[in-house]
Amino acid sequence: MVLSFFDQFMSPTYLGIPLMALALALPWVLYPTPSSRWMSNRVVTLQNWSISQYTRQLFQPLSPGGHKWALMLTSLMVFLLTLNMLGLLPYTFTPTTQLSLNMGIAVVLWLATVIIGMRNQPTIALGHLLPEGTPTLLIPVLIIIETISLFIRPIALGVRLTANLTAGHLLIQLIATASFTLFPLMPVVSVLTMALLFLLTLLEVAVAMIQAYVFVLLLSLYLQENV
């Protein structure tokens, strides 16, 4: 049976039962539970330090009203980071390569920031659609352009995350297949291809971390405009 390169992105099933919920819930089991003791182990200490540094860097530019989102956005970043990193392991499934999942997260959180802006400061929120000092003739055109750019934001969030992870996984599979095929014919070229595959895997680890950070960073910027 010949498998397509895109079969790795199919949602896993077992006896006809979709396992997407299990793939989303399982990563949380891997994180150590913080203890109430004064001294904890190194893993928990490193985990707490990393999360606190990330939260401080992300929410420092925001007003105090946006700090209420710290727990949710930090949890989202840890969640996306875990899914992206686990997807690089062999025989695993990456839920964040599914556009439906990424769009579901992006649209809901983007819409929440827009609703907060419309409720708390409707004049300023609507003022973003028309820059100050715009010539009279350009007002209708700019309003249309800014409205379109506003609604494109969640699409860009979801598509960016999906495209980057999908492209990386496909490239790794293509190079791995080429290295395996070339090994009986040209062993030297195959070894060089394996070295390239190793470097690409390191790059994909960096991409997985950066994409999780960028996703939450852009959401915090959208939130900053509306609080």
C-alpha cells in the first residue's frame, strides 16, 4: 500500500473513533505538578521560571486591564508549544497542523478581544478603522481596507501556524524518504542527506517554539489595542 505524504496529517482514529480529543488532552499529563513545598525539584523550578519570564515579557507592555488574560494566554502558549514539539517525534500526530483547530482557537480569542474593545471603549475601537488626518476622498476606501484587514487577522493567525508546521513536516518526510532511497545506491550522498535532515530537525524545533510564541504574541497585540 503506497501512502501519500499528506497521510500524516489525517486525524487519527481507532475502531472508527476519532482520537483528536486524546491527542489534545494527553500533553498536559507530561508536565510536572507544582508542589506546595518550599523546595521543589529542578524540573518544576525550571518550568516555573520559564513561565514567569515569558508572562512578564508578554504582558509588560499591556495595561493592567489586559493582565487578566495572563493565565489564559500563557496556558495557550504552553499548550501550543507542547503540541508542536511532540509532533516532531516519530509516529506521532500534530493537532496544530489541522487548520480547523487553529482557526477555532484564533477566531474565538480574536473575537473576544474585539468584543472587549467594543464594550469598554467603542469610540477608540472604531477609530482604528480610520486613521487620523485621512483626506476626505480616501475615507470610504480606508474604512473598507481597515475593516478587511481586521477580519483577516484570525485567518492569518490560523493559516500561519498551520502552514509553517505543515511545510516543515513535509520537508522532513521528503528528505528522510530521499535519504532512505539513496542509501543502497549512493551511500555518501545518503549520509550527507541525513546530516541535512538533522540540521532541518533542529530548525523545526526552533520553528515549533517560535510559532507558538508568535501566535500568542499577536493575540496580546490585538488585546492591547482594545484594553
